[in-house]
Amino acid sequence: MQDQISLREFMDMCVDAPVEGLDFMMSPLLRVYGVGKIGFWNVVNSLTNLDMGSRCNQEWQKRLVKVKEKWGITGKTPYSSAGP
């Protein structure tokens, strides 16, 4: 069992990945028992609003684009870097 994960691994948990043994993609974070959609979006919102330094912020913005595309989000939202 893993005690820690890197920030990169944590950000990757928000982006869709293949589900082992099944024919669809899903965010690994949504597969964590008890997280659900509200917890998922709280993590996304927190990572978006957190100042992690320019390099990490750029990494997250790349992932955020993929998350928003998957969920069909267009324009400014509470989860975009520009705000609502």
C-alpha cells in the first residue's frame, strides 16, 4: 500500500484513464470510495485556485483543459483560471 503520491500523480487522478477490464474511461479520483462528484469537483476547484508555482500551475492547466472537455464545460466556470 502506498502512503504518498506526487502532485503530478494527484493531478493525473482528475483526468480520465481506462478502467481495467472494462471498455470505458473514468477519472481515477471518482473510483475512490466516498469521493463522488462533489468531492471530485472540490479537488478540481482547489487545484485550480491553488498557487503551486508557475511550472505546476501550467501542468494543471493542461490537465484542466482535458477535464473540462470530458465534462463538456465551455467558457468560464468556477473551475477556470479566470474565474466565473
